[in-house]
Amino acid sequence: MIASQQFLTALLLSAAISLPVGAQAQTAPAENTPQKPTSKHYVLPANADTTQWGWFDPAEKPKLTVNSGDTVSIETLRHAMDEIKPGASMDEIVKLRLANPGGGPHSVTGPIYVNGAEPGDTLEIRIKKIVMKDSGFNFNLPGKQFPTVGLLASEFLEGHVQYFQLDTKSMTTEFKPGIILHLKPFPGTIAVGPDPDEPKEKAGPPIHDAKGRTSTLRPWKNGSNMDVNEMQEGSTLYFPVFEKGALIWTGDSHCLQGNGEVNLTALECSYKEIEIEPIVRKDLHIDWPRAETSTHYIFMGFDEDLNEAMKIAVRETVNFLAEQKMVPMTREEAYALTSMVGDCRVSQVVDIRKGIHCMIPKSIFVKK
């Protein structure tokens, strides 16, 4: 929480209940939530009513309504409404992928309506806890049927799928005898309501379907399929708000992913719970998603052209450094500092819109 308070300070300085069936509410003491003296904790299970397959729909009735500073434990499902389960064959996976044309494979739980959130605000989301379920998978679709899906699709004509048993105590899984993977869960997809001014698609299937829903395939200013692997337990995310109530969804749960996510999927999994704390920020206005960890400030950019995504992420980084008041600097100094210490990484290259996230270490700020 100390790290989050540091970023809150920097951002402040730079910026001058209805429940679904099965949901539970508990009263809990407030923890660093100045918006109100007490907060409530909610549980949102994942089921056919609370989860959508591959689409964000602002017209979807909220599955939960909360106040700023409340906490929510959200359950998530595996892809295709939990149909990609251990033992599913590649033929079955292909059929499921073709069964939802234009939509993403992701199962997303939500939406959650946050009272007081209005377009133009920023929604801060603190990830307080992630508890995994015990199975995961990775696959690439057959390149002969999906020649543009996956970085090297033309070189891997046959599909491949592996299933993994996840040890939630040791936080490890065996890739194969002789290789042990250490798990680092994070939400591949977490979003607020879609941007009504999102530009028309430059590649791939349409962004919107006939019902006006927005596909979960592409990341954008509202977050969505970002695949930024730094968004683990203890991190804090910031999204510009486009819809009244913000509208939060999450899914595409990952238990491990390398930067790039090159074959199409991460170690995909699902969560018993991802506990979040949404906070409405009237004092902060941003154009693109941001995040922070205990050690870094993180700025994101998304575009079909990886160079353009890089420009967006770097510009966002420079803007933050030039506007923060911890150690005032000119825009030229901010550009130079980004070049010297900014660690810009390829988030993913397989979501049609590619992603870059630039990381600035907090340790450079030594002025008290």
C-alpha cells in the first residue's frame, strides 16, 4: 500500500447495491479509502448470468453495483465459458474459436457498476489478491486455418495444446520433466466500458458486432486485452472512464506469460478470486491506461503498428515525468530521462493491436 500511496501522491500533484444471485456482501473496515469511513466487500461468482463470451456490452445489466472504495472478489472462467478444459482436443478448440465469430475467446465476468464514476474521470483499480484455480493450458491454433493468428503461424501449420496442473501452494507447474515454471498470475484482460470514439479496425474482424458490442480481442484506452504481465497482486491500475458507472470486466486470467505472448496464448487459467478495490478519481484525467507496482510506474500504448504503440507509450511516459512535481523537470529532460532509464517492453504482439509498456523505476526519485 505504501507504493500505491506514492503513486497517488505523484498523480495528485501532476493532476492539480444490487447483487446477482449468489453474490455476497460483507461489511469491512475501510483501508486507506478517504472517500468514505466504511467499505463493503462483495463476492461476484462466474456463471452464465455474470459472464460474457468475447464481448463488452455497455447495455448489459450490471451484475453488481458498488461504491468507490468497496472491494470485490471476482471469480473467472477459462476461455469459451469454461469449455477449454483439460482434455479438450485441438479440433474442439478450433470449433469453439469459430463458434463466436468476431468475438474474443475470453470469458469476462461483469460488468460491475461503480457509483459516482462519470465519463472523463479516472478509475483506479487496486489488485489486492489473486487466488488461482488448479489447472491451466497453452495452445496455438493451426496456422493452415489461422494464418495470421500467432507470430509464427505460417511456421506452425498444425495446432498444439498443452494442459498443466498448477500447484497453488508452491506456485509452480511442470512444463515437462526437467522444466519447472514459477507462476505469476495476472489478469490478461481487465477493462472499463468501451471508448465510444475507438477508431475503426485497421486489421482483423470488426470491432463491433450487429448488436453494438465491442470485441474483447483488442486492447485500447479502456484496457481490455492488454496482457501486461506486471499487473500482478499488489499492483494498481488506472483507466480513463468512458461510461457512467465505469463498468468493470475481467477475465482471460493468466498464471504466467512472457512479454510478447508470441504463440497466441499465455499459461491461461482461471481464478477462484481476483480481489479488486475500485476508486473513482475526480482529480486525475488520463488518456491511456497506466499502472504501478511497488517498484515501477508503467505507461502503455496500443496500435496495430508496433512502432506507433511504442510512440504512444513513450509519449505517455514523457508526459508523466514532465508533469509530476516530485522532482520538476522540463519536457526535454523528461524525454532524456525516459531514454536513459525507461524500460520499454513488448507486452504482446498477438492481439491485432500490439502493446508496449514503458517502466520507470521509482528508485530514481530520492528527493524527500
